[in-house]
Amino acid sequence: MIQRNSLSFRLAASAATVSLVLLVAAGILLGYLFREAVERNFDARLQAVLDGLLANVELDDNSKLTIPSSFADTRFKLPFSGWYWQITALPDKKQELVSGSLLEQRLDLGDITAAPRDKAGVARVYLTDSEGTRLRAIEQRYTLFGSKDQFSFVVAGNFDELRSEISAFENALFVVLALLGAGLLIAVLAQVRYAMGPLRMLQSELTSIRQGSAETLNEQYPSEIQPVAHELNLLVKSNTEVVERARTQVGNLAHALKTPLSVLANEAEANSRGLASKVQEQTQVMRDQVNMYLDRARRAARARSLGTACDPKEVVDAIVRTLLKIHADRNIEAEVICSDKLKFRGERQDLEEMVGNLLDNAFKWTTSKVTVKITRVPDTTGDGRLWLEIAVEDNGPGLPADQRDQALERGQRLDETKPGSGLGLSIVSETATMYNGSVKLGNGQMSGLLITLRLPALKG
């Protein structure tokens, strides 16, 4: 299906529009040329009759019009057949000679003197007889031998017969042009599909890179697209190099800072004076800060990298099995529900860290049951990306609404009776933010806490 806002639609629509205009113009032109040809042929037939009439008419001894022999064409004898001839003396019409088909009727030529004439002096007009039949007539004037007066020779034919032929031709022409248009449209669609094939291949290869199944693009593309593929390969390579440099610098920074901090901490422990205890306290604060920002840099580098993906259900199942063994004495029931085959678009280590903290929190507070639901969610950002939600719910005491924002802050522990550092939910929130995701706390159906983790996804 061609989308309206696409290059394929624009190409197909523009080609179809041009083809339609040309076909309509061709239909109009062919119809006009056919009508002209039919009229010329009809006029030629009328002219032949007029020439035969002129060859047979003469003036008798009393200067009256006579035709010694009759025409072989019986249509001029049948009453109101639509085929007539009429000879009239000008200008007073004192003499008239008409075909038997006219009976007592006469052809009304109107103001024939105003009609245009060709080089031979022939005027061509349309008339209507007393029966309402449309006539095509030609009129020419001659001076007969033995007379000084001019005579108007008129021959008219049934043009309705030609109109039916013209109508049949136009209908056939319409059918042929319609079939031709349909064929052209199919050809245009096939041509557009063939021409857009390299772009679809480029999109598929970029998806493979994003999913981690390929590292570079195949640059065997048409000359118009090959430079784009080459630049994209350079961009992917540059992105990988930036990520690797960031990871290297993070490791170097970690080693460069941790060693002096360890020395300061050891020296402070060896000396029990007041200054030493203060140095030890601030050293620990510095360690925590260094670890926090190093973790942030590491997660940010992984979140921005291309070609990383993992199966969230596999990660959840592995962590659930581990926690069930740890809490085996509490008989906790755990259920994992995954409705769609999706993949998390990011590092497996980051997903393990986020889901691990959420499940560890749920197992600590639950009384008997923990559920995890992995579902696809509709895109609300409008950029067409795919998202997944991992909802972790327990049947513990839950968390009041006024304390939920505080629970996501680093180092906040709302209950000192449970073990922990107060960093778990804040780490989850920070890591999710690195992936443009989010964490929400709410009330679950089992009266406990429901934590919903929203992350970018790929189709499995």
C-alpha cells in the first residue's frame, strides 16, 4: 500500500496525472479528427449527388427545369427519408424542382448567403426537416445553359446516421483509452516499485544495523543512492568510534580517580584524629559521586550506540529465577506475561540493571505474589517509533502517592527496616531517561505497588 506522504505516491500521482491529461487530450483530438473525417466523407458523397444532379438537369423549350432520367438512389424517393435534393431559381424562386422524398415540404436554408463558401463556391450547413431529422446539406449555385438566371442546387443527407457512427466510435475510443490508462497506471506502479527498490533495501539494511544483525551498509546501490550509503557508513563508523573513545576515557578516568581516593581513604583510616575522619567522610562522598557520574556516562554511551538489542522476556525470566531461589523460604509466586514478540533497543546489561532493581524491590515488599507484564504500547510522540512497557506489580503494602516522586530520588530510603542503599529506583529512572524512556509508580490491581517501565523497542 502506497502511503500518501511518500516518494512513491508523488511519482505515481504525477505520472498518473500527466498520463490522464495526455489521454484526455488524445481522446478529444482523435474524436475531433474522426468527426472531421466523417463530415468530409459525407460531404464528398453529397457532392457526388450534386454533380450527378447538375449533369442531369436541363431547361426544356419553355425554360422550365426538368430531369430526363431519375437517380438510382432510392433514398431520394422515399418520403421524409432524410435524403433530399432541391433546385431553386434565384432570386425570386419562380421555379423549383425537388426530390420525391420532400413531397410538399421544402428545405428551409435560412440566410444561406451568409454561410462561408469554399473555393468552388460550396456552402455547408446543418438543417432540420419537418420530421426533426438532423441534416447535413451542401449548396452550390450555377447558371444553366440557355438561361441567364442562377439556380441554387441543394443536396441534404441524414446526419443522424453519422451521429450514431460517431457515437459508436467515441464509445469504443473511450473504452480503449480507459484500458490504455489502466495499463499505463499499472506500468507506472510497477516502475515506481522497481525504482524505489534500492531505497527499501537501504531501509532494511539500516534496520539490520539498528537491531545489531549488521555493522555496515552494502554500498552496491545505483549511482544516485550510493553516495548516501557511503556517507551513512561513515556516520555509523564515526558513531562507533565515538562510543569506544567514550568508554575508554570513562575507564581511564575511573582508574585515575579511584587510586588517589583509595590512598586518601587508607591514610585517613590509619589516623583517628578529627581531620582524618572528615577526610574519610568526604572521600566516601567523592567516591559515590565519581561512581554515579561514571555510571551515567557509561549508560549514556551505551544508550546512544547503534545495533544493540536484546529479548526482554529472557532477561526477566533469568532475574525472576534468581530471585525465586534467593527468596525460596517465602514461597513467593512469580508470573511473567509477554503478549508480543518484542526486543529492547539497547544494551542487555542496562535492561538487566533496570529490571533487576524493579524486581528486587518487588520481591522485598511482596507478601506472596509478583507479576511482570511485557506489552507493546502505542506511539504517542508521533515519530513512528515502537515502545514496550514492563509493568512490575506486587501485593505488598504499596506506596502512598505523596511519596512516589521521593522514591525515585537518589539515596532516598522510605523504610529503614528493609536492606538497600536507596539507589535502585533512581538508577532505573536515570537509565530509562538515557533511552528517552520513563518510569511511573502507581497502584496495582493486587493492592500493592505497580511500577511501569517504558523503553524503546524493536519487532522481534
